[in-house]
Amino acid sequence: MKCVICGCPICGQYYYDHWGNKVCAIHVTNNEVARCASCGQYMVPTDSTGDGRALCGVCMSSVVMDIEEAERLKKYILRKFLEVGVEFSDKNLDSVNIEIVSPERMAEIRQQPVNLMNKGITLTRSFSGGFGPIFNTKARLEHQVYMLSYLTRVEFAATLAHEILHIWQNENGIKLPPMKCEGLCNMGAYMIYEDMNSLKVSFFKKSMVESPDPIYGDGFRYMLAEREKHGLKRLFEMAKQGQL
Ligand SMILES: [Zn+2]
Ligand SMILES: [Zn+2]
Ligand SMILES: [Zn+2]
């Protein structure tokens, strides 16, 4: 049993992460250990992202930083959603712009302090139409998705799936209390974790299921229980019909 920081056999108190890596307790006390910003594994502190985040080699090798890949992942997510009846009038969501932003920019957009847990946000604006209100009874919605930089492929896809379900709820006029709204969006993220092949998926699934957050965690567990009873397709139908 070796410590991942000093490489020595561990004899005293130690900590371990989800992946079974162990570190001497003293390194934690002395701030000599970081956790991968994505998968949480213990590692030597490094600034992998240029903004203070440490990422392990595996996670660093799969980060999504270009829009082409983001667009490919968007298509994949929409295919997955279509299988459970989640559709959009703008079939491929071509009108939805995705931008990858730094933690500082994300904080600015949210008007909140920097928080690396904020991996994505969707801003929806509604227009009552371009040329006078008389001809437009239905408001047109425009969505902009901001995604945090240096998310790994699975994390990016799951976060984007979450955001896309916000768009879906907005487009369908679904008005749920925050707990159910976020819980349903998290179900979208979970679907992606269940579908994608990645070494790191077990960590994300566990984090979601065990999240102590009263909105995101409780909301997601509520949706898991509903899915258990009715199945995924019905779950989204119920959302649309105001039965959730
Ligand atoms: Zn050690
Ligand atoms: Zn990692
Ligand atoms: Zn959300």
C-alpha cells in the first residue's frame, strides 16, 4: 500500500479516494495533495488548466475545448433523447449556441462567485416577435448555453444533456419547482453516464446518487424513483402533462 504523493509504504493514518488511491494523512494536513477536478482522484498539486485546477492524466486527455466536438456531443445527446420521446421543434437545436467559458466568465454570467461545481448554464430569452405584437401571439425563445472549460468528454456530455433538458422544459412550458426541475435535468445527465463508455463514469454516477444537495440530489433521487415506477419515456411524458 503505497502513498501516491511520497511513494512510501503507508503505515500511519491515510485517506483514500473513489479509485483506491491512498495518501498519508500528513499530506492532506500540509496541503501537499490535490484532487483531480474531474474524477476526484488524489494527485500531486498541479495547475493543469491555467486557472488553478488540477486534472489527472486520464481526464486531461479527454477535455472538450472545441465547439466542433461540443456540436458532435449535442447530436449524440439529441439522438439519445429522441429514443425516450424528448423532441424539439428545432430538431437538431441548430439555433442553440454553445460557448465554452472559463470559471471566471461562468461566475460573471451567473452573477455569483467562482464555483467549479457550476459546469453549465442556459440562458433563455423570449421575444414577442420582430415586427409588432399583433402578428405574434406566441413568444419565440432563444437559448444560449455556456459550458465550463476543461470538462472531460463524459462530464461535458452529461452537463450538456442537463442543459438541453432545461431548454426542453422551457420550450414546452413545463413549470416545475426547482427540486423537480433540476432533478429531471439530472436524469438527462445520468442517462448519458449510463450510456457512455468511460473509466470515470462510476464516480459521476455515485456522486449524483449520493449528492446531499436538497435540490439536485433530492430532486434526482425523486426522478430515479419515478423512473423505477414508470420508465423513462413515461417520466418525460408525465413532465409534459404536468403529472410529475
Ligand atoms: Zn505519503
Ligand atoms: Zn481525473
Ligand atoms: Zn440545472
